[in-house]
Amino acid sequence: MDEFGLVHRYFSTQTCRRDDVRLGIGDDAAVVTPNPDYELVVTTDVLIDGIHFPPSTPPAALGHKALAVNISDIAAMGAEPAWATLNLALPVSDERWLTDFSAGFLEIADRFGIALIGGDTVCGPLAIGVQLIGQTPAGSALRRDGARSGDRIYVTGTLGDAGLGLRACTGELSIDGEDRAHLIDRLQRPLPRVEVGRVLRGIASAAIDVSDGLAADLGHILERSGCGADVDLARLPLSDTYRRCDPGWDPAVSGGDDYELCFTVAPERNAALQAATHELNVPITMIGAISDQPGLRLRDECGRHYQSAQGGYRHFQD
């Protein structure tokens, strides 16, 4: 099967149909109609075999995660995901792999109302590239550079489970049963917080998604905003599975792949935050505060400074 037959068979049967897609898969380029008075928010990610996912990762989970990590970026900007393109490099045209991968990809696309409008398929080492375009009312996009001294720092969900899931996949963590299944599901099938990002427009002063670890990603907010922060580790939201594993603070602080949101809110906007999020059924936890003093200070339950044994993941680092 050539690339055109592959695209037609596995990626042209999407359930989601958007009225703003004038021309989708099948032409030289797609044509879409953005909402008037909205701005486009564009992101892209590439997943490489053996770097971003273990070779044993099921293809359906790969399809899910390839799109989910991009949706999480859109969520962190307070935008609504709309249109996606998919670039896929495959060593071989494997029918079973493609069936499962496309099912995982299109399932999460349909869940978030995203239309797959194009892309490219080539023969080569396994790599998955996704570009996602979202929309947000003009001037409302959340950014990293708005945190100010006194703002409270919040995170959604729980932290560290995906990092432990990776340890379980690589054999570094010995765990079985429901706890193992929970950790690997958090690693392979993150659930982007689009609904939270949407209601944070006009409330959060800064926001980012937690992809490389809390310390690294919060550090990006601090760098862009020109400020520091104090974080109380005892406040970090941890799952029951995490607590049973008792791995210390590192997976929650720097494990990565959580795809939760970290954001800051001025104290006078706290009531608005509570009102906007109380029906979302997403845990939101205050973990610290922004400070004028530069740097990120992590304090344990005894008030002692904590230094993570690992930093957030960076490509090309020595």
C-alpha cells in the first residue's frame, strides 16, 4: 500500500466534522475558516521512538499521546483546539500498527472536537509529528510572562505518576496490579486540561503545561516573568498509588509527562478562580507563591531546602 492509500484507509474516516473546515484531507493543502474576532494558537511536537516513548508502547497509546501532548499546549494557552495535521515516518506499512495507531489518534481527536485536515506520510525510522491549531478570543491567550510577586501557584490533577509509569516500563520500578496499570495509563494516555485552560482566561496571570517536570516548567514562568517562587512540597498533589510507592519527591518535582497545568493567580482573583472551577471535577491545588526574590525554592515538610536529583528533560544537553 502506498502513502496515498495508507492515508485514505486509516485517516480519512474520522467521525468529527467541523463546519469551519472548507477543505480537508485530499488536496495540496487544507482550507479552514477561523472564527471572527479570534486569534489562532499554533503548536507542534515530534515524538521519536526510544526518546519520547519506550519501543514497547502500544500503537493506540502512541496515537493518543501524539495528539494529547499538543492539546495540552493549547490548553495552557487557554485556547480551544480545532485543526490538526499529522506527519508520520514509518519503517514499514504495518496494517495492525496503523489500525491501532489511527484509532487512538482519532478517538482523542473526536473527544476534543479536532479535525484532522492533512499531513504527510514517509518511509523512515519511526517518528510522529503533530501540528495543532486552536482558537481563542482576541487578546485572551494565557502566557508565561504575567506572574507577579504575591500571586499564588496552582497545579491541576496529581503529579509524578507518569514519571513512575516510565520507571515501571523500563524495569526501574517493580510494581504490579492496579497500581502498575494506573501509572502506565498516566504515562501513555494523558488527559489534557482544556476545560481548565478555557475558564482560566481572564483569571490566571500566567500558565504552562507540565511536560518536562514541575520544577523545569514553573522555572519557565519565572524566567519569562522575571520573578522567583517558593513551593511547599508537602502541598504537592500526589495520588494514592504514588504514596504507596513512596519514591520521594523527585518524580513529582521533575519526572515529566504529567501534562497537568501549572498556573498563577493574583490573591484578589482567588474567588473568581473558585467560582470558575468548582464544577469542573478537576482537582486544583495551591502549592506556593510567586516572590520578588529570584529563583525557585522548594521546601520540604520541615522547611528545609530541597534540591532535585534530576532536572527536567532537555534535548542536546550534555
